[in-house]
Amino acid sequence: MPVFPEEPEISESLPGPGVPSPRESDAQALRTPAAGGATTAVPPSAGAAPAPVPGPRPAPPRPAAPRAAAARADRPGPSPRPNPTPKPSPPRPAPRPAPVEVRHVPAAEAEALDRADETVDLLLDAGRDPGAILVLTVGSAHPWQQHELSFGEERYWAQLAEGGDVFYADAGLTRPVRRPVVVLAVNGGPADRAAAAYAKALQHAEALLVVCGGADPATVGGSRAAAGARTPRRLPA
């Protein structure tokens, strides 16, 4: 049999090529068993656990692209609802004027002017303003009218415009004058003239018409009803 040469004895303390040389403490730990008979292998490179590495920070939100923002701005929104057009309310009818109260003072033609003057005095005593009274005569002009005309017609009609005193005029007055109280003296003239004067006196009166003399206005045609006068009330003579 062939005889092989004896292999050289390899010492345990000499590491082979490429193998790191163990430290003495490590070799002793390998040879010495731990308490209880178990051998615990400690890795040579065991050390403290590595610290956790923080992750990346969240990136800030990107602004909207200019084109997208412009597209949203150019996008038409819902059209506003038109306001309903209010319907015009129907016009209210003009209030009807209150009917004129008519009073009758019985008197003969010769006494009609005196009854008219007495009526004016009673109205003034009751608190009526002189500028609120108009006296009309069917026959001859009242003495106060003749007196005022003596100063000229311009001065006479100026008193009517001023409205500060009782105004005396003919029953055929054509000027558009209205006063709260009208006193009509039927001191002459035909019956048809008295009826026409009564109708015109109603147009000049706003609240009260006092007829002195002549026939009772209730017996005059349809002028009283047409003018909206109330039933006349007879006053004592």
C-alpha cells in the first residue's frame, strides 16, 4: 500500500488565508460553555440597533395650472333669474266731493237782501271766516257790491283774488270761484233766472248754500239733484 506522507498539523490558532483572525476573547467565548450547558454564539459584529431614518417630507401642493384656472373662469355660470315685473295696480277712483248742504230762508223779494245780510252775520258769529263767504244776488246788485265797484273794477276783482273778506257779486258770475259758503239772495228777476242762479250757486259752493227768498229750491227742476245737493232745510224767517 502506498504510504502517504503525514499531513502537517494545522494549529487552531492560525487562521487560513482570507479568514479574519479571531480575537482572544472571541475564541475563549467559543471554547467556554455558558451556564446550563448551552453554548451561545455571539456574532462578532453585534452592536447597538441602528437609529430609524426619517422618511421624505411631504411636498407642498402644486398650484393649479394657469390654463385650468382660466378655463374655470371663462366657464359661464348659471344665468340669473329675471325679476318678475310688478303688475301696475289699477288706478283708484277719485274721491267724490261731499254733497253741498242747502238751506232755504223764506222771504219776499223786498226782504231777500235783509235776510241775506242776517245770514252772513249769523255765519260770522258761528266762527266762519269772512273770506269763506260769497254772496250772490239774482235781482239788483247788493249795496256793498255797488260800493266796491265805485273804486274801479280792477280793485273790485282784486278783492276776489285776495279772498280776505266777504265778496258780493251778481248771480251770473262767470269766474271760476269756489268758497265754502254761498248765500243766494233771490231779490227779483223771473223764475227761470232764479232757477239758473240756483244751479250756478251750487257750483260755487263747497259745503253750504243758503237761499234767501224765492221758491223753495226743492221745487226747482233737476238742477239740485244734478249738482249733488242734499235736501234743503228750511230756516225760520
